[in-house]
Amino acid sequence: MWRDLLQKDEVIVSPWLEGRSLRTFARSFRIEGPLPPEPGWHRFEVAGRKARYCAGAELDESALGPRVRGYLIGDRLVPDAQYWLGESMFQRQRYRDAAEQFLGVSTKFENNARAPDALLRLGQSLAAMGEREAACASLAEVARKYPRASVAVRQGVEREQKRVRC
């Protein structure tokens, strides 16, 4: 019976970063055929453990919102989901919404591995909104709160501080 369920074709929308594997919250697939042209949200036809790229897709944040606020609260996936929601908004130049998400990650989940990245992105979002002083304070907070942040985060902070002229 479970084999029948896994063999049914369905279409899903999921983020894809690179490579031949596709991972969702519950399942992972091997991508066959051509890969998407660039990382982002894409539509895939899946059957069993195999996926085939169909087309690009837009992330519907309203569909993600209840999931983050609902059954995933307290789950280890919430900080990542909230971070990536903020990243999606940042890429769409919705800086105020992105700043809210990044602030949530850096305050509610300050011990999570994503927190230094979120604080850096918060500073970048605030700078993009023209809030220079708040951006500089956020960027300075990265070094204070996370002295052992990754090299990439520390370099990103330095680069952003020079760009914003902190």
C-alpha cells in the first residue's frame, strides 16, 4: 500500500539550491533530467523518490506563515524557516518585512546557528531602509554577541559597515 502512495505523481513547489537532490520538510528526492536554471523556488513533478523539474515558481509567504506559527512552533525548523522567509523578502526588496523576520530569529532564537546571519541580514535590511544608525548598531551587535561567528559572517559585517559608513 505505501508503495502505491509513493509512486503517485504529484507536483510540489520547493526551494532548490543546487545539485541533483531536492529536500522538503518530510522527504528527499533525486532530480532526473535537466536542472533548474538558477537557485530559488521551483515546481517539480515527483513520483516515489524521483523528481523532474517543471518550471520556476514564486514563494507564497502566506502558505508558509501558518505553518511557522502553527505546528512547527518549538520545533527545530522554526528558526531556519523564519530566516529563509526573511531572506525571500530581502531578495524581493521588502526590507521592512525582512527586518521583522531577521529580528525575530536574532531575538527569539539567539542561540541558534542562524542567529549571527540573521543579525547581519537585519543590519543590511535596516541600511536598505535608510536607517543607518540602527543598521550600524545591529552590525556592531554581531561582534559583541557572537565573537565566534563564522569568517563569512564577520567579513560580511566588515563589508557592510564600510558600505554604510559606520
